[in-house]
Amino acid sequence: MADWKTLLAPHPRVRLLVQGAPVADGSCVLYWMQRAQRAKANPALNLAIALGNSLKLPVWAVFGLTPSYPEAQRRHYRFLIEGLVDTQADAAQLGVPLVVRLGDPPAVVLKAVEESRPAVVVGDENPVRIGQCWRAKVAESLSQRARPIPFPVVDADVVVPSSLFPKEEYAARTIRPKIHRVLHEWLKPLPVIKAKTPWPTDESGQGGPPQGEPITVEHLMGQIRVGGVGEVPNYPGGTREAERRLQRFVAQRLARYGKDRNEPIPYMTSELSAHLHFGHISPLTIALAVQKEAEEAGVAAETKASVESYLEEMIVRRELAINFVARNPKYDSLAGCPDWARATLAKHANDPRPKLYTATQLERAETHDPLWNAAQKEMTLTGRMHNYLRMYWAKKILEWSPDPETAFAVALDLNDRYEMDGRDPNGYTGVAWAIGGKHDRPWSERPIFGTVRYMSYDSTRRKFDSERYIAYVRGLERGGSLPLGD
DNA sequence: ATCGGCTCGCGCAA
DNA sequence: TGCGCGAAGCCGAT
């Protein structure tokens, strides 16, 4: 069994936010689960368990659930809580109790530290601003104690650790070769480790296992009482559902993914982005399952090409998006976009806008464009939008808004509140790509867009079966009004 | 149906 | 310093 020094030695996937030796008379190891909301293939939980086994201490996990996460809506909370049910069960299999407490996450964690006196606190990485802020608060408090508590944070939700890309990457072409150079080192399954040191069960009440009620969805939903955008039927969160979707993708869709991923109906994609967003499944688990298909004997060339293009999307482009959010503090505004794009948009700021829609008109899908309206309604009704249309949707918001800053804010707000994977690095990057030319190059100059790439309804119709898609969304609408925010 | 130009800047070769 | 080429396209020429 590795000793703690080995476990806390420098590693690309681990940042030691508070350094030092485990607290000598600590009574446990505490894992603060933030981003990686799963017990399977979770290297942060693995580190906590390995440290517990090494120090002969029991391990517990705490999740702080705040009812005031920015922009989060009822549909997101239900999805998240459904995930916690699976995760509590899976963690118990590993000998780790998972306790969910309501409140501001740093406060929840620090209270858990007071009551259980851990030797080490383990965290996981989350590149968005609020995640960085929460971790900084916890790190500061842990470091300023009379006996500082070491606080390693594990980059659990990327295949290739993001520390290998310390600067903001300019485009996919700059990060792609760096990823491919080292990918083979990271495309390896994680071990399954169980906690070996049981919680004491003495009668005194001292040092007993942390008391966490079994999570039930309705109970927690009742406790947090959040409003906002309504829930989505038939779109459950959790590791179990993520595994189902992965199986479905590999068995039924992968072979055709390369060719047919833009098919409107049925989707040929994995539809795992929300589960990835909440950490219900590891991108490593997905990558290994998909890659295995390419290695089967006698596999069709088409399947091999599909695997390649899927891994390009799920590793290169997803991790580029994470790099953008982690390294550019202005990731959620036009200010985070490249100079050439901001200059050209400014030059065209006073171009007449033949069509102008307010945020409310857009939210209600009340534009002249049936394809755009269908995409907006699909998102509102189902919590997701066809990948191909996400680009078109955001570019039209630029075209129909008084200025690019407003367009950026409106697109991001709709994305964050309605998409089940809202507030994900992919969403920030998608809007920045469409409106601010992020990771893109200039094209022919034209009104409003300047040299930012343009997309047109007519051309979209050539590459995409718009009629079929519009009819499909009309079917979704039947018999119900849009679940708009309150 | 296919092709080239559009337009900027990174990263590598030299 | 020069040069190739690029997160998902558009448009007009052929």
C-alpha cells in the first residue's frame, strides 16, 4: 500500500492547494465532491480512499447543495439530485458514506471539517468561476488553521489533465497535437479501490460514521424549493442512466456517428453531455468504451472513422472548451474573444439590423424563422438542442440583437437556463465561437458579423433536413405550452 | 457537384 | 522571416 507521501507526490492530475503532512491525529479522510458527482471512475474519490487506506482512517464524502447556484433551474436540480441517489449507492459499495447537506458549499465543507477533524481533505476540479471561488475559500480556511489540513484537488473530469495546458490555447489546432502526443498515457482504466478502514461503531457517539440520510429525490426537491424553468420528462440524471446511454450509443449509433451525426431524427449522438456536465460519468469511461469498438477484429472502416470523430469531439474539443474557461477569466463575455473578432464586430456595431428581437421574444420562440423557433422550442421542451443547430441558433441571436454584447448575454442566459448542460464550458465556448469568433478564423466581411463566420438559413437547409426537424419539434409541442421560467 | 477565395495569426521550418 | 493551414461556411464560378 502506497504511503501518503507517494499519494501526495506531484502529479499532473493533482493540485495541492494546501501542502503539508496529514494532520497527525486526524480521524478520517474527507472528500468534498463538487464537480465529479459519481463514485465510479472518479480519481478524486480514489485518492481519498487510497489516502484513507494508507493512513488507516475511514473515508466519507460530503456534497454541499446550494439552492442559489447562479442560473440553475428546477430541471437542473432534479437532474443533479437523481445523480446523487446513484452516487450515494455506488459510494456505499466502496465503503464511503456520501452525505448531502444544504447550504453554501464552502460553509458545508468547513462545517464537516469541524465536526469530523479530517487528516486530509480531497477535492475535485471545476473550471468555472464559482467553483474556483469555492475552492479558494476552503483552501484559505484549511491553510490558516493552527495545524493546516492538506488539500489536494484532483482534475477528475478530463481525459488529459488540464495542467498540461497551462496557457490559453488559441484554437483546436494548437491543443490537438499536444493532446495526441500524450493521449495513450491517459487512456487507461482506473482501478477500483475500496475503503478498508471501517467507521468505529462505539456507543459513545464519538467518531461514529457520519449520519447522512438516504437521498430521495422528492425529499430533496421539496427541501430546496427552487423555481425557474420547468422540469423535463424522460431525461433522468445519474450514473445508471449515463451507462444506459453509453451502451445505446456504442451498440446502436456509433457505427453511423461519423456519417449521420447531423441527422435530425433520430439523434445519432451519445446524448451524454448533461451527464458529463454533472460528472455522472467519466469522459475516460466513455472514451475507453468507444475506443474498444474500434479495436474489435474486422471492424468496418466506417466505424473506425466514427470513433475517431467522436473522440475528437469528446476529448479535443471538450478539453479545449475546458481550457478556455479555466485559463480565460472573461470566458462568459465578448471580452474573452480574440482581438480580430471584437474589432470587426465593433466596426459593424452601427450596421442596421433588419430584424430585432427582445430577449423575451427569443425566449418564447417568436421569430420569423421556423428553423430557429424549432431549435429554441426543442431546448425549452427537452433541455437539449440538436448539435448542428446550436451554432446556427447563436449566430442568429447575433444577427437579431442591437449589439454583440447583448447577443452574447442573451444567448448565454437562454443556454444556461434551458439546456440541461447549461453553464458547462462547452456552452460558454459554443457561444463565444458563434458570436465572438473564439477558436475560429475570419471569413468574408459582411454586415453585422464583419469577418466572423456567418451561417444562413438556406445553406443550413442544404446540409440539414430542416423540414423533418421542424415537424419533429411540432410533435413535441402538441398539447402543451412551453415550460418557461417564472 | 465541386472549387477557390475570403481573412487573420499561430507555430514550425529555415 | 516565410509559409501552411485552420471548430462545424458562404458565395459565385464552372
